[in-house]
Amino acid sequence: DIQMTQSPSSLSASVGDRVTISCRASQSISSYLNWYQQKPGKAPKVLIYTASSLQSGVPSRFSGSGSGTDFTLTINILQPEDFATYYCQQSYTAPLTFGPGTIVDI
Amino acid sequence: EVQLLESGGGLVQPGGSLRLSCAASGFTFSSYAMSWVRQAPGKGLEWVSVISGSGATTYSADSVKGRFTFSRDNSKNTLYLQMNSLRAEDTAVYYCAKAQGSGSVYYGMDVWGQGTTVTVSS
């Protein structure tokens, strides 16, 4: 099975900051990496799919990059509504594993 | 509007069984793979299973193999999760989610249900 790791596990940031979250796969997953945002008590929401494609309706301050085993989610000009937990997930092969999550708080 | 609505959660004793349902609307259900994802209290997301649009192919996490069964009824636009031999560690919110790409799981999951809570406790 492909293992996913994320760093950092949590970070504190301020409105207006630029935030970067890393995700690493235990083996190459090409570009089959997706990013989700989850707020407390809510279902996850896809932000980025296949590493760098912005989901329709998601603000352009979110961007993704990477391929192979190393990926990055960047949030430019952090907004109050961006404080949440972020998960990466590989969709290269089953089991479609998630990373452990990164909490972005104030 | 594209929508998923889970039901069937509740309190069950260890060793018991429960069947979850996920009713889909607003899209051609049979064209999309569907997944179950769960989240234990205070924990991260755990992918549980995926089933192809036809229902012919399923994959699941090792943690549920042999205990959980996944199926769908495309005539009813409904996804099912039959959970047997439940354990305390199966306690979680269970979400159903739609694959974004028709016939493919590569593009992430773009529609999620609100989740249904399963509690395994005596």
C-alpha cells in the first residue's frame, strides 16, 4: 500500500500569510494527488485534483504542484475562512490513502 | 443539484451488524465510481472502499476486508455499505463520496454526503 505523509502536522498563521503544506507518497503516484479541506463538523471539500488542477469554484489563492512523490499545497493571502484541516489523498491505486492531515489555525 | 444523503447509522454492540445507505441524486449514478470514507472521533480521514459504476469491481482497506461488503443498486441510485463483525475501532462518521471523473477515480472525490455516525459500544 502507498503511505502518505504530510508536513507540518499543524501550523499557526495569520490572515494574509502565504502557507505551504507538503505531502509525500511512499512511491511514485505520478500526478494522482488530490487536496481536500475540511472544517469541523463538515464533510471534506476537494480543492485541487491531479496535483495542480483547481477545482471549479475554489478560489485561485489555492494552488498545487508536484509529481512523483513530492507535492505541495500553497495558499496565498490566507483568508479567515481558510482556517481548517487539509488532507492529501493519492488516487493512483487502491487503497486510495489519505495523508494524516495538516491543521491550519490562527 | 448533485446530492448524496447517507442514512443507517446508529449505536450497535461489538460483533453486531449495520447497513448504511447513500442515496444519490442530480447525476447519472451508474456512470461514477463511489467511495466510502470514514473519520473516527478526533481523527483524520480513512478511505474505506471504492466501487465501480457498474458495481462489478470493488476495492477496500485492509482494516475492513472480510467484514464489510460494498454494493450499489443503480436502478435505485443508492450505494450500500454492509458492516458485520463491528468493532469499537469502527466507530466513526461514515461519508459516501462521488468520484469526479466518469469511470475513473483519478480525479478525486467532488461530491460528499453529510455523513452518518456509527458508534460501536456495549
